[in-house]
Amino acid sequence: MNAAGEVVDSSQVSEGHGKTVVGRDGWKGEILGVPSPGGRFNRLQIGMTVAEVARILAAPSDQGSYITGQAFNPFSFGAGKSRYEMVYKNEGRLIFDSPSSFDFGSSGTVGAANGAYGAGYLVWIINSANQPAHR
């Protein structure tokens, strides 16, 4: 991030440096960077589902999923084991948390051809006007 709070390289950011918010249904999340005035990300709320976000923003320029360190905790049965990410060129990244340890495996990630995306709830909005089209 630069001195003005703008995200220069979204691939280098880490959690805990943005504004912490509580969104829909009590989902806790973070908003990082300076949102564009009138930008599409301004219509999003922490706690939205992947499908809700996809209806508002349409297909991302890139997407993918990954596991977190929580996946290796044998005593963790709740959310936080995997993340799903949607990238929007010149807007930023959206990170979704898996609602439980089984939801990503059962729904998977399907291309935008049929309008289906991975499962999860929005927990991190990274505003970045410098966002490339890929992750």
C-alpha cells in the first residue's frame, strides 16, 4: 500500500491491515484499499455469497481456490479451511471463506460458461485500481 492507502500490488497484501467490519449474518471481514467512487465493489457487503456477488459483478477476469493453514488443524470443523478468490481487472480481488470444511469439495469451482462459481461467503474486499486480469 502507498501513503494514500491505495493498494499498489494486491498479490502482496496480507490480512489485518484493512478496516475490520461485521457484515451480513454476522460474518466478520476486512476491506482494504481505497474504493473507486461509483465503483462496482461499493455495492458489495461482507457476508454475501459467491452467487450474489457474481450476479452484481458478472464474471471475474480470473478465479481460483486455495487452502489455509486452518485446513491442517484436526480439531477445526468450521469455516476458514479454504478460500475462493475472484479477481476483477482494474478493480481488485474478492476473497470468500468456506462456510464449512466440506462445502468447497462438494460444489467445486466451475467456469463462468454456465454461471456457477465456488461456494463461500465474502470476507475480504481488496480495492486496487492496479489489479491485473490474473491472480
